[in-house]
Amino acid sequence: MKMWIKDKPEGKRQAGQSEGHEMDNLESAAPREGNEEINAFVGKGVSFKGVITYNGTVRIDGNLDGEIHTEGILLVGEDAVLNAKITAGTVVCKGKITGDISAREKVKLRAPAVVNAGVKAPLISMEEGVVFNGTLEMSQPASREPQGSTRGQSVNQGVKLVSG
């Protein structure tokens, strides 16, 4: 079973260090405020049922059925299958997510992601090749709200498709 938790300092990996070429593309997509440390890793072939609550960054390459709560970053690998309610600061996905995604900062959907979910985030990016079936609600990020605005209200914003 491949599950790594921060409590084991000898096994620490930094976001820039990879375990095979699969990690390179996804981790390079993660925000780099300083040197983001991966706090937990659920490896390919691991199935987890329940609630994960954490701070920092977690990477999932296995199966998860339940809920994920964090103010940090969730990295969903290409082999990951999540049936979950996700609340996070940032979500970067290359795998499959079914459920609801609520991100305080942003959601990045990278090919070949398959997302069947309601997504709520102030910022979303989607690569060509992503399959998205669901709803999208974009609202102002909490940190950038001008005075006098109403928190949590939806703002009608256009979605611009960019072909690379």
C-alpha cells in the first residue's frame, strides 16, 4: 500500500522531486509559492473511503470515495478516480472526479481529466482534451473583493476558450 504521510520525515518529497515521469507534469502544474511540500500521497492502486482533512498539499493517484477538505492544494493524478465532495484552496486535476468541487482560489483541469461535477471557483482553467460535464459557478475570490461587495454571490463572467 502506497500511502505516505508527513509524519515520516525520512520519506519527505518536495513538489519538485518526482517519482517517475507521471508526477512531473502534474507537479509542474502546481502553484509554486516557495517550495510546496507534499504532505500526503495516496498511491496508484490504493483505495480510500472516508474523509481527508489536511493543510498543505496532497497528491492522489488512487481511488477515493468520500470527502476532501483543505485550504491547501489537491493534486489529482492521471490514474486517480475520485467520487467525492471536494473543498480546497486549489485543485489541479488530470484524473477522474465525480461529485462537487469548491475551490477558494482556482481549479485547473489538465488533459486527460474527466470531470462530472458541480464546480465552484473564482478562477478555472481547462486544457483541450478535458471532458467536463457539470455546472460551473464563478464567484469573486474572497481576498480580491472590493469594499461593499457581497461575499458568496455569483458573478456572471464569460469563459474564454483558448486553443494552444
